[in-house]
Amino acid sequence: MTEFTMTATVSLETAKAVVEACEQKAEEIDNPMVITVANSEGNLIAQHRMDGAWLASVDISRNKAFTAAALDMPTHDLAEPSEPGNSLYGLQNTNEGRMVIFGGGYPLEKDDEVVGAVGVSGGAVEQDMEVAEAGVDAFEDLSS
Amino acid sequence: MTEFTMTATVSLETAKAVVEACEQKAEEIDNPMVITVANSEGNLIAQHRMDGAWLASVDISRNKAFTAAALDMPTHDLAEPSEPGNSLYGLQNTNEGRMVIFGGGYPLEKDDEVVGAVGVSGGAVEQDMEVAEAGVDAFEDLSS
Amino acid sequence: MTEFTMTATVSLETAKAVVEACEQKAEEIDNPMVITVANSEGNLIAQHRMDGAWLASVDISRNKAFTAAALDMPTHDLAEPSEPGNSLYGLQNTNEGRMVIFGGGYPLEKDDEVVGAVGVSGGAVEQDMEVAEAGVDAFEDLSS
Amino acid sequence: MTEFTMTATVSLETAKAVVEACEQKAEEIDNPMVITVANSEGNLIAQHRMDGAWLASVDISRNKAFTAAALDMPTHDLAEPSEPGNSLYGLQNTNEGRMVIFGGGYPLEKDDEVVGAVGVSGGAVEQDMEVAEAGVDAFEDLSS
């Protein structure tokens, strides 16, 4: 019998390093962002709103991280299946409005297990993705 | 070190002048409206529901102002990117249902900084936009 | 640097055994119950509503488990501190109404770490507690 | 006519310094906390959940900061007036459940103006207050 499942989850120290890497990239591309790191169960570990970043991004960043943790996949993979006529049309209305189906949320994985997620919002979707990917890269350097 | 960021925000006196200008335009086109002015962080400063204006517009007007403040852009710019297949599809489901992606919400800007927003609802979208623009014009006259 | 924190969490198999023990006790005292097992981050693993159990208990059972996991303590310990005049008065209004401050929710602990929680609702509070404690006992037998 | 009101709000850099001071005090008293800094309009600037801190504190910390910003006063001043029979009984049910009426939330003030707020949760109320006060002290050192 399997009494327990063991799960690793990102520490605050790791979360801070991921946020820091995102902030650096956001400064590099000169676009203030809101950055959130959540644990594998979608709950917040760290969130920073850079000066001048959109208010709307506070919610979007947090929920991109939630979505990526909750579905174990990047949020940009959800857009197409959520279109009218496709298989997951309506996904964006589930989970009390916390599902975000455009890019900028990524799971953080270790040994093929999700151990957290990062969500970035504040610019065009490609910019959000670029900044979030800098956080994923920093995470992978840390955990390798 | 940057300890603080300084932000200007519309005073109630300015908000009243914006609402007044919107009301005049709404009377001119004979369409009662709900008009909201919010500050740069999306919180309400003034809201008027003209006699006979739709109940639904109480929510929509407030959230058009919220959206314009929260994303620093007019709400009519959000419709196309939020369509299925486009980059921000799903934006309308974020921020606990407060994102409005059709016209009638405008940021109020001074020296390229958002200092507030106006949101109008009560007629066809073009009418909402016309009335809100009268408010923006009044604001620009005041702040120039 | 601490990259990760390792957490054990109850498996579905363990959760089923806890629910089963609660159901047996509920039948013994002849009072249908709703029983929920959550993981250490408050998210549901298993929930059963016994035939005839109160509808209200679907919410209460789930949120007793949430509360016990979210504060690492049994819910009956929260009643007194949450009374007017005591230190946590108002706790019952936090967490979007998910805090339950009367008995029937218990953390499940292994090696002094919370690895899940059980929440029971459907009878008088003492009955809820008796049934939930049967679940905790079953858990301790399993995990020892 | 007063067209605008000028408001200072804590920068992310200041918020980080406040959070850091709270974390140090939390380590000193050996009690992991969740710490949030909000701006003067109650919107989040930074939030950290220390390893092992209660899940319930994610919501409570954020809303203590919201409450302190939203009412320009420390949250511990709200407990007594919110008791049955007193003048603000029911305050804890307003603002969609975001009002927290026990200690741990403090406004951050500069020149007698609220420029932000800090909210701490994770221990007994006195511990939350002690940790939050370390953040207020750090803020005052920075801004003096």
C-alpha cells in the first residue's frame, strides 16, 4: 500500500531567485512586470509587482502561476484547445475564474515532477513569456 | 534607492467635472448613462447613474473604468486581441470578471502618466464611447 | 541554499481508508455524514456524502478539512480564540469564508509534519468530532 | 481648483526591504510567516510565504495589508469596535470578506500620509504584530 506520496516543492529561497531572474529580464527589455511563484498545489510563495506594472497583472500573474501548477503545463498551450469548437472550449470559465489561457505561466519541474510554477504578466504575451522563461532557466540552473 | 514612486491622481473635483461633461453629452444624444471615474489604481472616485439608465450599466461602467486604469489603455483596444485565436484570448475571464473588453472605458493621462480612468455604459458601444470621450476632453481641458 | 522543501502527502489509498473508517463510525452511531480528506495544502483528495447526509455538510466538511490543513490544528481549537474579545476574533471571516471554527476538522500528522486533514460534518459537533477521530485513528494505524 | 492629489507610494525596492526586515524578525523568533506589502490603495506590491508558514496566512497577510491601507489604521484597532454591541459590529463582513480585524496589519506613513501597508500572519497575534512592527521600523529608517 502507498500511504504517502512524497513531493518536493520550491522553497522561498528558490522562489526569490526565480523572481529575481524575471525582474532582471524585465528590466533588460524595459517592461515592468508582475511575477508570481506558486508551489505545486497552486498556492502563492512569492509575488512582486515592479514599479509601474499594470494593476491587472497582479491577478493575471498570480493566476498564470496557479493555472500552470493546476494543469502541469504552460498556459500558452491552453489557448487553442479553449477556442470555440475545440475540445476544452469553456476551460477559461472554470476554477472560479482562475484559469488563464494565454502565455506567461510555466510549471517548474524537477525529475519530471511539477514542484512549482511561475506566472508573469505586464506586457505583450511574447514579452510575458520571455520574462517567465528567464525564471524557468534560473530555476533549472539552480535545481540541476 | 527609489523609496517611493510619486503618482498624481484625479481629485473628486476633477472627477465631478468629467462626470458632468459626460452627463451633458448623454443628454445631448438623449441616452441616459452610468458614468464612473476611478483613480489610477482602479478604485472608484465618483459614479452617477442617470435616471432611466440600465441597471447592468452600474457594473459595466465601474468595470470599464477599472479595466482602463488596470491596463492603461482604452477598453475598445481589448476586443480584437481577446478574440479566439488572438494573443489575449481569455483576458475577459481574468480579474474576477472585472475586465470589460468593449468600448467605453478610457484612461485619463497627464504627462504620459495614467492618473485615473472614466467608464461609461448605457447605450450602444459607439454611444458609450462618444459620451466617455466627452469626459476625456473635459479632463484634458482641465489639466492642460 | 535550500532549493526545495520535501513534503509527504496522503495518497488516495490512505484517504480512502480514512473515509472508510469515518463511514463505519457514522453507521455505528447511526448518523449519515459528509467526510472529506484534503492534502497538506488544503486541496481535496476524497469526499463522500453518505445517503441522507445534510447538503450543508458538503461545504462544511470540505472547509473543515481545508481549515485544519491551512492552520495545522483541529478546528475545535479555533472556537474560543475567535470569540468577541479574544485574540483571533474575526478569523472566521477570512479566507473567503472557508474558515470553519467549530469541531470536526483534524490535521493528519506524520513525524510532526502535517500531511493532510480530515473534515466531517452531518451531526451535532460532538458527533462530527467522534467520527472524524475514528478517521484520525485509522490514519495513525496506517502510518505507524 | 484642485485637479490632482499627489500621492507617494512605496516602491518595490522599499517593499522588499520591509519584507526582508519582517523575515529576519520571524527567523529570530523562529516562527515562519507570510508577509505582504500593499500600496496606499490596498493593491499588492510584494508577498512572501516563508517555508512552513500556514496556508491560511496567505490570505490573511494579504488582507491585513489591504485593511490597514483601506482604513489608514492598524488592524488591531478594529477588534474592539467590531464586537457585538459596539459601533462597527459587522465591519468584518464588509469589502467582500477582505477586512481583517485582528493584529498584524499596519499602515506605512510618510509625512502623515499613508503610502502603503504591511500585513503579517503566521503565529499568535502578538507574534504577527512583533514581526510586522519590525517591518514598520525598517520602513521608518528608510524613509526618514
